[in-house]
Amino acid sequence: MKLTSTAFANGKAIPVKFTGSGADVSPPLQWSGAPAGTKSFALICDDPDAPGGTWVHWVIYGLPAENSESGEAVLADESLASGARQGINDFGRIGYGGPLPPPGKPHRYFFRLFALDAEVPLGPRATKLDLLRAMQGHILAEAQIMGTYQRVR
């Protein structure tokens, strides 16, 4: 399975538009090569370089198996028209919260997509930990793209 973005290449800088310094909207993501038997997708975005430990930027699950992309600027709603649900990020909000590291060295932001053999039995507002527990034993494949962001001031 492969995960890409038209906004940034793997290992490259995430444009300011998709960060807390800009419009703070989610970047467009596209995926392909999901294995047979995929019933839904889930996505987690986090920053392992945060000063206090890994910082969660996005938790979204229940993405339909027929989807192959998430558009730019996914609404910060608990439940989306597609049936997907969004969890709580470490900013304490629903949906995507873009990179906003302290000034200094670049941070890495990992977008990880999971192909699942079942629907995740979680309502909206789940945490990353809730989602990881619910996905146990159901992950068919995983793909990731990593972008960087450095705040100068």
C-alpha cells in the first residue's frame, strides 16, 4: 500500500498552509494498493520530535474502503458525510491540528494510514490510544508519508 500527497513529497517540508502558522488545514492525501478484504481505513498523524513526547495531530477512522483519498481541508467535524469519524488531537480539538513546533530544529510529522479488515467500533472523539486498541488484530496493511516543518520564530 502506498500513501502520497500532492502538497509535499515524503521527507520534504510541509507547506505553511497546512501548519498552525498558516491556514491550519489538512493536506490532501492519496492512497493506493489496499489489500483485498479492506473494509475501512484509519489515519493517525503525529510528531515524535515534540518536546514532551509524541504529539498527536490527527486521528480519523471509519474511512470507507472505497475511498482512495482525503481531500484538502477536511472539516473539523466529529462525523463526516462519508461516515468517517474524527478523534481528539493533542491540542484538545476534533480533527486535524497542523504542525506548530517550538522554534528550532525541524520536526517530523508521520501520516500513517491503516487498511483494516473491519469497521472500527468507535464513536467520534476517540484518542489515538483508543484507535490503536480498536485496530489490534485488524490491520491488513500500513503505509506512511513523513513531512517536516521548522518554525523559525
